[in-house]
Amino acid sequence: MTAVDERTTATPAATAPRRTSRGPGALLSVLAWIVGLGFFFPVLWMVMTAFKTEAQAVTIPPTVFFVPTFDNFAEVFGGGVGPYLLNSLFATVASTVLVLLLGTPAAFALSLRPVKKTQDVLFFFISTKMLPVVAAIVPIYVVVNYLGALDNIWTLIVLYTAMNLPIAVWMMRSFFLEVPKELLEAASMDGASLWRSLREVVLPIISPGMAATALICSIFAWNEFFFAVNLTASRAATVPVYLVGFITSEGLYFASLCAAATVAALPVVIAGWIAQNKLVQGLSFGAVK
């Protein structure tokens, strides 16, 4: 056999596709699905329980097959959930807008236009999150009471803004750092002011990051309970405070509580579903060069 024949004979074996082992990748995918379903199962069970009767909600073993009922939702909406939803919506939207208005220039100054001792400023921002809320509630209550601002929705807006501002500054700073500085230099050479450069050059680039920041701050504000339950009574009470009213020492309340929790979670789920594209882009902003 000649050398040419040997090469020709060896070609099929040499060009045969290699089989790559997908065992570890498939195992990780299955494990990820199991973990994801494990986190989602309590939410699914809550929604299912919302359509059960109170007797079916507490049976052992649990009732899986049942005829759905809307009586629990009728009780929730008949119990006056509307004002609580409006208070939560107003406090969440207003505080998120204030966070973006205050956090955007701060993050811009700490990233593309760094100030003196930037790291000290950043540490001060995040250090405000290290103090437990329960340790600060007494002085906050005294100050709010002295100002006559108890049971006032604007009190919650100020507190929610202060609560979310450090997180927003840190998140948006990471987005600002991904903007090439050459863009600002080019805009400056073209005669654009700092404010115009920020408004027309930088903000359109980091808009997915701002959307992700706004959604996370909205979730934190919507779910906040400690300030609301201690500083409000009836006029400014939010949805988490309304949910507590279903917990009683007499009778069954589990199905009604699940129905109220489902109604309370629905606005955040809808907002996340609408903004999911922006959220994914924002959370992965700068991850892939």
C-alpha cells in the first residue's frame, strides 16, 4: 500500500467527529431545574391554596385535587384592599423615582467623574445598610412623632428612598463604569455640556441598568413591612400591613391569607414580566465584553 493509500485510508478515522461528554452539563442543568422548582413550589402552593376552602387548606395530607372557589378573593376585595394597594403603589412609585433622581448623579460622579476619596463615600453609602432597622426604629419614631408625620404616606416615601438609595448608587455605578470614557471626551470636544452629555449620551446607554435598578428598588419598597407597621395606622397603611389583618387567633384564615398574598404579589409579578427584557439586559450589563 502506498503512502497516498495509507493517508486515504486513515482519513475517515481522522475526520470522524469527536464525541464530547455532556454528562456534567446535563447534570448541572437538571440540578438547576430542581433548585428552581424548589424555590417556585411555595409560590405555586400559595396560589393553589388561595382557590381552596378554609377546610381544604388545612387538611393532612394536603388536598391536591379540589374544585376551585373564588370566595377567598371576594373576601379580600370586599375587605377594602383598594386603599392599601393605592398606598403601596404611590409609595413605591414615588420613592423609586426619587431614588433614580438622586442616585443617578451620585453614581455618575463616583464613576465617570470621580470625586476625592470615592471609596470612602461608597463605603459610607453601603454602611447605612449595615445597621439593623429594628435598632433605628425608636429614634425614627420619636422624630416622626415630633414632626406630626405619623400615619403619613410621605413619611414612608422618605424612608423607602433612604432605604434603597445606597443599593441604587452601587448598582448604577457599576453600569456607569461600563460606559467608555471616550464617548464623554468626544461629546465634550463637540461642545456638549456635562448635563447634556449625561442626558443624551450616557443615560441611553445605561437605560437597561436603570430599569433593573428601578425594578429592584420597587420590589424592596413594595415588600417593606417594618416601617409601615410601626409608623402607620389606617390612612397610610400598605399591603403588607393589610396582610397581617388576616392572621387571627380564632377560626381558619390560611386560604384567605394566601388569596390576599396572591393579590399583593400580582402587581410586582406583572411589572417584572413587562420589564423582563430590560431586567436581563441590566443585570448582565458589562458581563460580556
